[in-house]
Amino acid sequence: MKFQSRLGFPTACGLFALLLAVLAAGVPGDAHAADGDTVIIGTGKVAGVYYPAAGAICQVVNMVDEGGNATCAVVPGESSKASLEALRAKRTDFAIVQSDWGFWAHNGAEFFADPTPFASLAAVLALHAEPLVIAVRRDAGIDDLADLKGKRISVGAPATAGRGMMEALIGALGWSMSDFSEVQELAAPQQAAALCNGSIDSAVYAVGSPSATLAALTAQCGVSFLKLEGPEVDKLLADNSFYRKAAIPAGIYSGIDAAVPTFGVGATLVTRADVTDTAVTAIVSAIFDNFEAFRALHPALAWLDADQMTREGLSAPLHRAAARYFADREGS
């Protein structure tokens, strides 16, 4: 493949058209490319963020292909777990997955079809963070984490990212569920209603910014977001490589006028060690050589920091081609 150094990007409608074209093409269940000039990125559901994020990656790769041929395509999926299993089975060459699921796959976990370590899993880069957000009613007298004790909270629905991070945070603080006066396990829409009607004091979310869920919540009732920082959080991150520091940006939600520090999992682009250096280099060079244009392709990408993408929240070793490209980039 030959690549140009500059892009002529279409509008956001062009990205949508690209995604529709991929769906119309009917990517088969065995989506592994038959030739070395095409790569397939496995993602989550079409309505989620991973799918358009992968579409943005494919757009930059396809646009720098000198011959104008599609060199990258997207296939939707059900979950990070399913995407990792497809990647391991070589039905895809890349996948966007949640960083904690990547960690569990690389180290082995019983909830995968193959519970042995996915030793050949390799990181390419980190994308947007999906931070833990603890929303509290402004009239509940909760100004910091310590004030949560004795309050009525929802820890989120079972098996959700927010629930997992909240349980990890409670453990890091040396607390237990008995430290709260009431604990509910509500899904996101139920949490918003419960916060607004005063039946709970706090609820947890795991979502990148900007989030329609948090925008609606802050517009409908008076809530603030707790700062999640300090030595306990620092140790939690040090002990769990798939977590990363994050921040809820200022000014994008009603009443949130200053950035709120927190932590979370992240969306990560992963591959296998046997995937060619050419394919990996094509992706990382297309993104980083046209970084501002790439960030403009989707709101979730607007907050990306180039340096963080190469080192934070990666739960598997970097693919050798990505490591080489990043080293050369730092040295230039």
C-alpha cells in the first residue's frame, strides 16, 4: 500500500456514508481479509461509539490510500468479549475493545470461550476514556467521596463497567456496601429518574464525553459530579494497568463549570502479534500524521491527546510496528 501524507476529508455525512457502505457490503461472519491490502476492525453495536470510532479510523486509512481503494472496513459486534474472541479466532485483524476486557483476555479468564491467556494480543493505541462518573444531588450534602457514607446510592446494573469500577473504588477506599444506608442496582435510565425524584442521593455511570445521558441528567435536575482523586485512586490505577486517569470536561454539561478529575477504562484498538507490520503502520501513521482531522470525525475523538494514546490504559504489549512508529515519532 502507498500512502499520501495529506487528506481531503469529506464532511461528517461522508463518514456516515462509509459506515452504510460497509453494512451494505454485508461483511461475512468470517471477516478476516483474504489479501494483505484490506484490514477488518471488529467493533461493538452500531448504535454505540466504538462502531463510528472504527469508521473514523477506516476513513483516514482509506483516504490516504493513493489508489482510492478501500483498505479498511468495519464489522459491528455485540461486545468487547465477542470482539476479542473474533480477533483470537482470526475472523478479524483488529478490534476496538474496553481496556479491562483486553486485560482479562490477555491474562486469561474463565468467561471467555477459550479461557487460556490470549498471549498474542497486542495493543495498537488507546482511544477515548470511559470514566467513572459519580453523580450526586446538589441538595444531598455530598461534597466529596467521604460524604457518600451513609447515603442512598445506586451502584449501577450488574456486569456494567460503572458497577465494576465503583466496586473497585469502594474496595480501594476500604469500604463495603454496608457503609451506605441503601444500595440499589439501577440501570442508567432508572438512575436518572431516581436522582431527579429524590429517591436516591447518588448514582454511577461509565461513559465518555460528550454523553447524551449525562447531558439529559444535568439538564433535568440539580446534580454535580464528585472528584475522584487522591492516594487511594492513585494506588488503584497503579495496581490495575487497564485503568487510566481521565476528566469530565468543563462546560459541556449544565452546571459543570470546571473539569472534574476521575479515572476509568478506555476504548483501545488491539490486534494480534501475527498481523503484519504494514497493516499496523498504515493505521497508526494515518491517524497520527492527520491527527486534527481524525479528531474532528466524531465528538468522542475530540478530546484525544496524542501522547496519552500511546501509553495510557493499554492492557497488552504494544505491537512491534506501533512501538517502532511511536519511538520514531518521539525522536523526530
